[in-house]
Amino acid sequence: MPRRHPPLSVLLAIGLVLLLLLWLALGDLERFRDTAPPGADAEASEPPRVEVRERRAEDHAPRLLVQGQLEAHRELELRARQAGRVAALPVPLGSPVEHGEVLLEIARDELPERLEQAEAELALARAELAGADDLRRRELISNPDYLRLQSGVSRAVAEVAALRRQLDETRPTAPFDGVLDRLDVEPGDLLQVGESWGRLVDASRLIASGWAPQREALGLAPGLAAEVRLLDGSRLDGELTHVASRADESTRSFRIEVAADNPEGRRLAGASATLVVTLPERQVHRLSPALLELDDQGRLAVKHLDDDDRVVLERVELVDADAREARVAGLPERVRLITLGGGFVAPGERVTAVAAEAMPEARSALAPPEPR
């Protein structure tokens, strides 16, 4: 019987297996070289390149914006201090009034006659006391009788004073300049003591109130310059006049008040407004918000270089910010900010600093705006 040879495919498979065994035996010579390929040391030893910009601290007066509402500087609920019938309304509703002007007339009825009688009784009591003085000098009147006459004079004086006060209260007057903002009575209505019949408003000066977060409230103090922005875009210059000493229990915020003049007498009391308080000046650095990052404790930080071109991750305080730039405190007065490549280097690492002006092609949106 003739001898049969193995198929060609079997021979190829055996050849591939032998080649694989030979490669495994010899190993990858490149991997086990004692020396690195040419140029490898240079690439490994060259520090990473980062773009830097030098910045100097500058003065900045941050602003605190608080939403609030406006109230009149003075507002008084007018209440009756004397019972009686409304006789006349000398001041129309909504009219301006001056200090001391009569706002309401209550019928006096028999009060004038009662006052006249009380004054006559006072005159009689004083005459009797004067006669008793002469008798006392001659010891013709007992001390209790003399004291009884003195008491009668005092009682008559009090009665006259009470009736005069009641007469005055039938003509209540304005305690300050303002506007009769509300009038709830008509002639003929009966008023009881303590009953409200109107409201007097002095809006020549406005009080804008709002609530400041507890972090910002620490830097507030009465006397700081402020501004009140109205819904129509107009503004009133003012001054911070009050900062609460205790925070609200539910919001942990502090009530603040800003006083502003209202020379035009605009009807603004009760309206919404934005309070803008100018805080004390601070030394800050301006930079792009994209350069802010968090350190290991979750606090805001910025990367910059020290004098040895090593990366420093410095904790900063965000003073204020907008869509274009952030203003932070806590950096050295003069600093070299890493504006490009900071995400690829770690704190303490030595880098090659390249000025942003020397590599314009590498600039990116991370670069902060130029100082104004």
C-alpha cells in the first residue's frame, strides 16, 4: 500500500506552533534591554509645560445684593383718644399735611361747659386755701382741715387738666409731616377710645429691608454706602442703618435695613427692591472662574507657581463673581497663575513655565481677562 503524506494545512499549523514556541523562549529583547532607547531619558526628565500669567492684587469693594421691600420712614396708625361723634374731616384723603395740622374734629358737646365749671371750682378752692393760710398763721385752723383744703385744690387742678386734654383730643393733629394715606370714618360716625380711623405716612425717606446670609452679615456694619434699585431701573442712594444682632431661626439670615431719601415723594412704600450694599475694600485677584478647583478638603483653591517653578495649590476665598470673572482673596500679593495645563500637574511638581505671551497659539478660554 502506498504511503500517505500529511495534508498541507497540518504542516502549516505545526510550523506556526514551532515559531510561537521559539518566540516565547527567546523573549522580547526590546523589553529586557539594559539601556533606554535613544532620546528616552530626555523625554522622561523634561518637566511638563504650563502656561502662566503674572497677576498682582488690586483693591476691590465687593457688593452684597439682597432682595427686599420698601417701607415708609415713618408710618402711624391714627387712633381715637377721645370718644365722640365725628364732626368734620378738615383734611381730604391723600392730602399732604404738616406737623401740628388738625386731621379730625370730634364733637365737643358739653366739654367746654364742664371745663368752665372745673375752672370755677379751682378758683374757689384756691381762695379757700388762701384764707386757710391766714388762719393757720394765727393757729385758728387744725392741720387736718388745712390739708383737706390743699387736697381740694389739687383735685380741682387735676380735673381742669383732664378736661383740657379731652378738649385737645377732640382735635387730633399730625405728629409729623406726611400724607393722610387712609381715612376710615365719615362725618357723623361714632368713635370709641382706641378705635382706628386713619393712617399717616411719611415717605420722604424710605427704609429698604431684606435678609443677608450669615456669611456676608459678618462684614456688615451700619454706615456702609448702599443703593436701592427699583423695578423700573431707577436707583436711590442710601446708607446701611441697621444689622440685626440675631439671625432668624428658620433661615439663619440677618435682617438689614437701608435708609434712602425720596426727594420726589414717589409712591414706593410696600414695593419690592434690590438692596446693594458696598462692603469694605479688600485685596483680591481677578481670574477666570474656570481656574477655580477644590482641594482635598473640598475648599476652593487655585494653582500657581512658587519661585522654584513648583506647583502650589493655594486655598482662596471667593469674594464675588460674575459670568466673566471671579475675584478671590488669599493669594500672595504677586502671583504666577497657571492658566493652561493646570489639570495635568500636581501640587509640588516642578514644571516648565511658559509665559502666555510667548505661546499665543496655546491660549485658551481658561485664560483670565486682562486687568482693567
